[in-house]
Amino acid sequence: MRHGRRVGGPFVVAHAVLRTQDEPARFGYIVSKKVGNAVVRNRITRRLKAISDEVLRDGFTGYDVVFRASPAAAAAPFVELRNDVLREIAKLDRARQ
């Protein structure tokens, strides 16, 4: 997380390191205890994994990305969390070009 690019939104901060363009993206998730209890943290992680799977199906490649959830993510509906993550992925993709 110390190297690369960082983009943030209201629910998630994405830390990304550029890899080879042809390699599929890899994702990691950080959901601290400040976000909520274990049930809430696991729900947010599952949601981030589902969004990441969608991003991979759309052909996102060439990055290692770590998503760090903010406490506001606990109360965010799935659609808003998804929009936030997709906006951050788009920022990363534009920065590469």
C-alpha cells in the first residue's frame, strides 16, 4: 500500500500497483474492526468480492488492488458501494492511459 496509486471515495479507498498489462487484476480487502462487528465486516468483504468478480469479468487487467473499507461502508446499500468501487476502478484505468 505504500507504493502505487491511491484513489478514494466515501465508502472505500483503493490502493493500486501497476503490473503487466496482460496479467489479470488481483484484489485484496481490508475491513477493520472500526467498520463493525464480524457479521458486518464479513458482509462488506463479500460485497467487495462480488464487485471485484464483476470488474474481472469486464476485463480489468494489469493491477494489484487493495480495497480499504471505511466505517461508512457498513451502512451503504450495495448499489452505492458498487458505484463507488466502479468509479475508483475507472479512475485507475484512466490514469494508466
